[in-house]
Amino acid sequence: NKIRDPGHYKAKGLRGDMWARGPGSINGDQIQVEDCEDCDFFLCDEMDSLVVDDCKNCRFFVGPTSGSAFLRTSSNCKVVIACGQLRLRECKDMDFAIFCNSKPVIESSKRITFCCFDGYYFNLKEQFDATKMSVFNNRWSEIHDFTPQSNNWSYSEPTLRLLDFVNPLSTGIPDLITAEEESNPHKEMVVPLTLGMRPLMTSGEFGFVLFFPNQVDACNTFLWLCKENAVAITQTKEWVIPFMVAPEIFSQSPNVPEKRMLVSGPSISVGFFGPRATEDVLRLLEPVPVGAYYAAQSAVEAKHLHDQVFDRHALGADFKS
């Protein structure tokens, strides 16, 4: 049920405060934050959109936002957010860990850093489902800068995690997750941690696996094994492979998957990079049912599939796909 008090959806003029909204308290509405300083925001519910203006030295954790997150004239903030669209204007010295269903857009902004979203609480996946955003289509690293300059933005270190950006979620909304659960390195992963489009090491090889339609559970099991074994994921992508392009994609594959299976629904592609990426992928797939996936058998085949899926047939070039 919608809370009728407009103040429930807007924070203005706060100093040194904590402002928390838990599951069921936003229910798809918009949140507005204006003129706040040194505050902690925990917005752990699905919402339609977020607008942040004139904030300094604040920390934000923002749950699945189906529409846009718009941040303007703010500085020295750290933001962990999952959204359909991210837009920054006239911001500076901001650090982001993001899930974004479209290309993040910045304008007239300086010294912005980006890395992949890292966050978990018990109903985060359910909230992603409610917004209809696929956790596998995270375009966090595809930054579009309307006013390009050399120091406008950069990728932050891939080793950064949630607590490098915000205070523990358990301090803001303890019903969501306990401190013990939050510190557990083996906790569930909702959004796959990816390297994105950041430059890769000069030495290494690609790995590639495609999970057939309706094999999300098998894919998630495999991705958890990758996380536990520190196998680096470059990108993931959930899409329906067009019937006409399947032969091109698999032209270097000795055992081409049956096209009818490929095009029967969305499949999930996962790319890897590392010293022995192909070998590592095949090893970690051993407990996964063979009929759930197709995996590249060599580094050469993996590179071809990776290039085809994530470059040649990338998601749309617009700002929201």
C-alpha cells in the first residue's frame, strides 16, 4: 500500500543522518534526495526512479530501480545502485558500483569511477524480478560521456566490494541481513561480478559457456562455483539468439548446438578471461548437467564466441536496451 506522506519519499537538508527504506516501503515510487551532507541512505526496495541533487559526502545503497537514476551537482559521494538507466550531470569525485541495464551516461562531470555492482540481501533477487531487469544484462562499464575529457571518468579496481563504498546494510536495515551474513564471503550472489570492458591483462585466454533457455538455475550454480574459485568473468548476457546469426556465431565450433534449442527462448552467455580460462571453465562445469549448456572446448573457439556475442552482436547501441 502506498504511504501517503510525501515526506516518506523525499529527504531534504539532512546533515549526518541515516535514512533507510526497507522492502515494501517504496513500492515502485520515486525517491528524491536534495541538499544532504554526510548521510547514509539505504534504499532497499524496488522503485521507479531516483533523483539526487546537491549532495556532498553521502553514501547511497539503492536497490532495483526500474527507470532512471539521475544525480546532479553532487560531490564526494559513494553510490552502490541497480538501475535501468544512470545519468550524471555536473558531478565530481564520485565513486560508483553499479548494475545498469543501459549505457551509463555522464555529462560535465569530473573524476568519476565505476565498477560492478556488489550487494546482497534476502529479497534482492525478488525485487530485480519485479522490475523485469535481467541480472545478466549489466552494462555498467559501457560509459557514454557527452563531454569527453581525459580525467572525467575511469574504472576502479576490480577488487572493490560493497563495504568499500557504503556502511554495512545490517546497520541501516538489520531485518534485511545480519552482520554475520553480510561478512560471509560465501554468501549468495545476485548480480554476477564482471570485469566489464576494462582493459584485460596482456597475457591470458578467453573462456566461454552458453546456458540454454530455461537453465537459469544451472547457470547460477555454475556462477557461484566461479566466484568460489576466483575465476574472472568478463561479461554476461541474456538474449534470444536470432536464428539467422546462429551459424555465424558458432562457425568456429566443432559441435554446433541445435538451432531450435538456441532460439526457443533467452539463453545466457558467460565470458571469461585468465591464464587458463578455458580449462577452468570446463573443470567447474563438471557437476552441471551436460544438457544445460554449450562450452567452448579451446581458447581459439572461446575467443571467437566471446567476440561474436559480446562485440559483434552486442546489446543495442542506444542508451537503454
